[in-house]
Amino acid sequence: MSYITIESDENDSPAADQMDFEIKEHSSTAQIDEQVVNDEQVVDDGQVVDDEPVGDTTKELVMNKTLLQMVLSKKQVHLVSNFVSPLDIRIIVFPIQNLAQRWVTFYLESPTAALVSLLQFVVEASGSQYQIPEDTLMPFSYSDIISNSLLHFPNTCIYPLIRKPADVFEQKVGAFLKALLLVANEIPLELYNIFLTEMTNFVLVCSDSSTRTFRHTGTMIGLKIMTILSDLKSSDDEVAKTVWMGMFNSMFQVRRQDIVNEIRLLCLYELGQWLSRYPQCYIQPPSLRIFYESLKNGSGEVRQCSMDNISVLCRKDEFLPQCVALATEFREILLDLCVDKEDEIAEKSLRLLTDFYKFAPEMLSDGVCQLLEQLIMAANRGLAQAAVDLFILRRNGLEGESFSQRIQHLLQFFVESEHEQADHFVDSLFNNCEMVLDWNSMIAVLMENPRCQQLSDIYCSSLIAILLAGVKQATTGEIPPGRYTNDLKREPIRGAQEIATKLLAPVLPELLQKYANRIEDIERLLELPKYFCLEYYRVGNRMEQLSELLEQFDIILFNQTSTTLLQTGVQTLAFLNRMIPNSHTKHFLNSAVTNYKMAWQRMQDSDSAESPQNWSNRLLVTLRLVTILSGHFDLTEWQLTEPLLFSLKRLVSGRRMPDGTDLPPEALSLYLKASFCCLGWDMENLKETAFGDEGLEEYCAALNQNLEDYLFVTFSLVGSGNTEPLAYPCFSYTCDLFVLHGNLCGSANPSIRSVAHVPSGNEVDILEVFLMKNFLELSPADLMKESNSDQLQRIRAILTSYLKLVCLGVMPSMRAYKFYKYYVKYHAPFGDVMRCSLELALQVNPVHFAMTLLHTCLLPYMEIFADGNAAGQMPVRSPEFSELMELANRLSKILIPNPMEYRECVIGFHRSGIMFVFEATQKQNAVASKKLPFLRVLKVFAPLLLAQDKVGILTYFQRFEQLVIPKCNRKDLKYLKDYRTAISPRKTKCYSPAT
């Protein structure tokens, strides 16, 4: 009985992995494979699956299968032919071991032919389509085989080891080689030596080739053979040892310094495999030096592989002394890796140094250790936590000392690091140092006289910052902004919220009173209740504690001048009131509004005994609090909107306070924000059920008037021609109000619909002129400078506000094409904002988005090809046209994720683009070449067309194409041909429903 293997999956050729999803050819082979797939079943080794005879076509196909194709088969399906009846061929399933066994059987019967098939295996694995003649005799001329193979490469830049499923390819080839060497190890010694010598010699020649495909593939196969031989190592196998050491010296030692990163990476990976089996291998611990030498490699993957291997091998007792000695020798390289870039290599390098520091403290000086400890504040969480391990190790684990002594180590480091982000510091310590969660001890220190604990004011402030950061992270699981990690899990510590509340709630009012004169400390303490479990106050009659806390809020927030402290306090107050509604908060709001109204009234009272400056300051204090409160609380019942707008208009027109003094810059900003917030709450309260018909109509009329008054103020600042600092927030407030009022256009109630405000053309023009003036004021490079960071943030804010109008459907997205045309040029400062708005606009209206894309590309195109343009001589070779093509490429990527969902948009874009190119074809004496270069832009979007849509677009295109061909020169014809080729449907294979 003879066995011949076939593959049931038709993607068994080396090039199959590169098949385009549209390129599928209908052939008899498909029918044969379909029959095999339909008939086969998964069975145990050697079990017959189908007794039906297979036709001559299948037998012919079977005979053409190469060894590599059989190895790469997704399903090992074999044909069994009975010598008695050649037509009785049955399908049977075998694993890869049987394929190796059958090759060895073949080798024992026909050594030369079998070796030829093995050499062919290597040639084909390299990507060459050369077939070694079957009558080739020994001794083989390896150089001739390689020379001939080089003539049969479809593409030397693409071969199996660099295609997408390269890992699968390598795994299957390695599995076959292992099975082959295991079986071959049992054959007679003379034949085994011939097999091993011929195989390894050919692989060595391939690995020494100047052609990358052979060198890469030969090295991979050679290294796999070395790993397998190392696993098969026996004390009396001198032949295998001689072969292995020969390959190590002539192939490994050379290829580990190869110019190709992937080849160097292969060598280091396999070296790690060999050393991991020590002493069951042919090399000794000094070979560890290779990993340390490779830490200087220019490839990040190679450095990563070296670091991974060192990290694993240093845990073996046999290698630890050698690893420590080499780490001392290569210390500078390891230190450079720690501080060069915040990545996984830096983390592992620091962890290695920390581990070796335990055994050889002299390898790192105090100065170097202090430098490495600064990495606790690194943005990379793994690197920061690695630095904490060194920090704790150098302080003997912080054991055996009182809490106040141990915490001083942390506080001293935090203060000396001059880093204001306690969140980052705590996050670094979170899993390595329990002190940051010892809130009870922290509270005890803060409640006592800090002087008794030898803590200065700055240390005490740092302790409060650490307390807040620890509570926040433990109760929310959030990782601080600006810190990144490979672990995306965000989970709070179970029970942390209850513990924090139980410890802090009873003492927080006292702490607020104790540190009342220190603004930063008070601000942090005011934030703590946001992380409490508020059920604590409801259970056990503890509402008195909440009342005491709210009284402290009253004392702190009234007469407070710090805006950030007011923001924090009001946010916490709103949170508490939302979770536990209470009368105290309403009384607080009433007092705040009353104080503001009294201050305003006193400002207008010229008979007041106090100086105008005092009342001016008093007005600012009360207005500041009311403004911040309006952002978190609905103050509608106090009817503040109209008084605020009245004051706002008066201040803008006169630019003076009611008493005649100069207007403080902050006052107008506060009035703008407070009026905007009140208008937002008025819109929030616009509900049909809240009013009768007459009441609703009156309410809507008042809303309209208030909106007009507010827009009058904002447009007077935005459109003044002078760049006022307040023009930027006015711009954003205006756009947000347009969004709020634009959403009412679809209301069924005419009164509510009357409040809707669609921005007029003049209003949009004013906004666009202001935005464009600021947008182009600085170059992209200048905007990215640190000195211009404030200006960059202001422009990003107004650009985002404007694009809201586009992506939320307030105005057609086509209006924004004049800004989208800078998507490439200004990609660094504004690319993320533009990309986000484009994606949202696509979801709102795909057809409008198609027109937006078209006009975004047309605007620079028309500028490039404008009459009299200096680039008009060779416009398609100008830098501007290259930038246009880059713009088209970036825009097309927005549509890639879901071609089916965006099908309507892509079709509309192509049809409109074709119409633009050929719009003048009906005219006599029309210049055909004027717009034909735009087909290059359309071609960028051709891959986004579905196969079934290409037919319609091609038909539409050819109707116009025939009209212009007689007028075209050679260059114009190339534009037509390239686009026609791009939108032409490719041949597709017809599959049966069963397949």
C-alpha cells in the first residue's frame, strides 16, 4: 500500500496568504477540493473516512503536491491506494508524524530522490518557484540550485517568513523538522549521517546567501534543526555534536550579527531555548554574553528578546553569578536603557538592576540609585513601579520603624522630587507599599500637632495629598491621567470606600477647621467626600456629622477668592446634595444669590459710606461664587438670567463698573459664564408639562429674547476685529448655544419650535472668519512649541466648538471643508480633533459627508491648477499636489473600518468626482486635460468600493470617457487608464452554496 498526501484546503501554495479577497478563479481544482471537503470527516489516526473511489483528476492533483504543501496543509488528508485495485483510493487522516515517517520510508527506498525532495522543501520555503529536477544526482551542487532558484522568484521582497501568518508557517515547518529528526534518529547510522550532513550543509549554504530570502529561511531552518538536535542530545552522539557546533560557529555566530533584524531576532530566540535546557545542551554559561552584547542592538525587538532571556535565565542558580558579573560589565548599557525611553525594555532593565543590586550593591552608586528612583514619577506605570522596588530595597523594606518615621522617607522623596502630582506617586506605590493605604495612621498624624511628629508644613501638605490620592485610587480604581499601562483593568479595592468613610467622615469637619488657612490643603480635604459611601450618614443617626461638614463648607466657600478651591468645593457640595438632598444646601444657594444681589445693589448706591473699591471687590467675590454655583446647580427659581444679562450688556457697552470704576477683566468673564449657564438651565427646564399653553408661550418668548441679548454680546466681542481674550470663550459659548437651540427644530410644539435658532449665514461667516484668522496665525511647527501652548489650547477649543456644529448636524458639514483641507498640514496640532469630527459627521449623514470629502479635496486641487498659478507648469509634480494626495490618503482611512456601512458615501463620492472631471465634456472645444489629474485623487478611494459597486461606477465612468478620449494626449490617457483599472471588478471565483 502506498500513501500520497493531498491538502483539502485550496490555499496551500506559498502565495496563498497574499490572495486578494476579490481574486478567486473558477477551476476544476475548486470542484475537486470542494468534493474532498464535503466528503471528509475528522477521525482518529489511520481510520478510513470514505470508501468511494476518487477520479483520475484527483490522482493527478495528488501526484503534484510538494513536501512543503503537504506540511502546510490545514488538514492532513491522504489518499490510500490499494495495490490490488489501483482505482480503490480512499481518504484517510494522518498527523504530521506520519508524514515524517513516510518521508523516511521513502528515503530508505530512494535516498537521492528523497533528499532532492528535502532540498526542494527548503527552496520552496524561501519563496522560489524553482523545481529541482527529479533526476538530480549526488553529490548535489548547492550553488547551482540556489542560482537557479533565484531566477524563479515572483517577488524577492515577499516570502513566507515575512508574510502576515509567518508565525504559523514557522510553527508548521518546525513541527515537521522535529518529527523528521525524531524518526530519522532511528534509521541506520550511515544513512542518518548522510541525511543530516546533506540537510545541514544545504541549509548552511542558504544561510550564507547574499539574497535575504534564502538567508532568512536557511537560518530559520538551521536554527530549528539545532534546537531539535540539542533536545535529542546524547553523550555518545559525536556526529550530532560535531554538526551542531559546526552550525553554531559558521551560521549562528555570523547570522546573530546579520543586517536583517528578523534574522538576529531568530538567533537570539533560539539561543534562549538552548540555554533554558542547560545542562542538556551543547553550549556553556559564557554564551550569556551574547544577550548582553545584543542590548546595544538598534532593533527594539532584538533588545526586548535579549532582555526577556536574561530575565528568565538569571533565575537559574547555574547562571546567576555569570549574569551578575555581566550586568556589572554592561552596567552603563543597562542604565541607558532605563532612562532612554519609557517602555517595557526600560522596566525590565530596571528590574534586572534591582535584582542584581541585592547580590552586588557596589554595582550602583548612591547617585545612580537616586537618579533611577526619580523614575517613580515616570508616565509608564510598569517602569514607575519598578523604580519603587529599588526605592524600598535601599531602605531595607521600610521595616522596623514607626509609621511617622517610615512615612518621612516617602514625604522627603515626594518633596525633593518637586513633582506636584501626588496621584502619580501613589499609583507607583499602590501595589508595592501598604503605607499609602494606611489611612488610619495618616489621620492620626494629621489630627495631632504635626510639629510633634517632626513634620514641617510642606510635609504635612504632602501627606494630605497622598491621603487624597490613595483614597481616590482605592475607591475608584482609576489610574491617574497621563499615566499609561499595559493592564487596562480599572477595579477599586473591595471595601475601600466603606473603610475610608468610616475613618474620615467623623474627623473631616475638624480637619477642615484645623487646616482652614492653607488653601491647597483645604482644597484636597474638600474633595474627599466625593469618594465616601454616603450610606454611612443614613445609618446609625449620623446626619449630625453631615450637618457639621456642610457648615464647614459654608464657612470656607463664602468669602473665598481661590477659583480652584471654589470649583472643588461646589463640585463636592453638588455631589452630596445629589446623593443626599438636604435643606442646608438650598439655604446655602439662597445666601449666595442674596449676597450677590446685595453687592450689586450697593455698587449702584452712590450714598454708600464704604469705598467703591471695597464694594467692587465684594461684588467680584459674590459673583465668582454664583458663577461657579450656576455651573452645578439650577438657580432658575431665583430668576437670575435677565439680571445677569442686563449687567452683562451694561458692562460690555461701558466697560466700567456701575460705580464708574474700571471694569476688572475677570468680571466680564464671570458674567459671560454665569449668563451662559443660566441660559442652559432655562433650556433644560423647557418642558411642555411644566407650563400651560399661555405660560409656555411666554416662557419661550423670554428664552428667545435672552438668547438674542446674549448673542448680541458674544458676536460684538467675536466680530469686533480685535482679538479680545474673552472672544475665545464667547466663540465656544455661542457654538454651544447653537447646538442646544438647533436641536429644537424638530419639536412638534410650535412654541418650543419658536425657540429653535438656526445660525444665519452672516453668523456663521463671523465665526469662520474669527476661527480662520486664529487657525492660520502660527505655523504648525510654531504651534507645537511649548511657549505657544496656551495659544494652541485656545485654538483647539474654538476649533472643537465650531466642528460641533458640523458633526452634530446644526449646519451642513460641507461648510467645514475650508478647514479640513489643512488636515495634513496641521495634523500635529489639530489632527485628532478633525478626525473625530469627520467620523461623527459620517455617522450623521453619509451623503453630506461624501460631498464634504469631495470639496475638501477640490479646494486645494483648484488652487493648484488655478490659472496663473506659479505651480501651473508641472502641477502634478508640485509639493502642493503631493500634499493633496496625502490628504486624500488620510481621508480615505476614515472609511476603511466598515466599507459596507459607508457604501452609500463612497459611491456618492466617486459619482460626484467623475461628474466634476467630465462636466465640460459636452461643450465644444473643451480642454480635456484640465481636470483629468483629479482622477488620481479619486483613485485613492477606489479600494473602498465594494466589488458589486465597481460595475456601476465603471459603467458611469465609461459613458464620459468615450467622449474625451479623442481629445486626450498620452498623459491624459494614462489618468483615464489608471482610474479605469482601479475601479474595474476583478475576476471572482464562483463557490457553490455548500462551500
